[in-house]
Amino acid sequence: MTRVLIAGGGPVGLTLACELARHGVECRLVDSKAERDPWSKAAAILPRTQELLADMGLIDRFLERGNQVTAANLMKGSERLAHLEMEFPD
């Protein structure tokens, strides 16, 4: 039997653990932090993760509840270095 150790309980590690479990692969997920962060580390869902969520039948739930990013600021302390407007194809 294949057993997998996943280092990191962020969005990618959790998605990987779900995908492995869905395919019957036993895994253990470890993270360096003893407690959960009070804020989300999932500021964005990368395309490959979106593909996996679609395969799991979950992507619509995420897209319905998420916010589509249309702009971002690059900051250094309180100084704004750049403002980026984003457009995405349908």
C-alpha cells in the first residue's frame, strides 16, 4: 500500500490530501504550526487547483462564494508601489 506524507496544511496541501483520499491513497498531513492561522492563506485558487476542484465536483461552490479579483496593490509597508488592474477571459 502506498502511503504519502504531505508537508504543509495550506490550500495546496489540503487539496492534495483530498484528491489522494478520493483515489484511495492513505496520507498524513503535517504542518509546522500547532494552531490554525486566524486568517485565510487562500487569497487565490490557482488554475491547477481549480481543475482538481472541478474534478471533485466542488468548483462551483468555491466560485459562488469567492470574490473575483479585479485589481491588486503591491505594497511596501504603508506605501503603494503599484496598482494592477486585471481582466480575465470568460
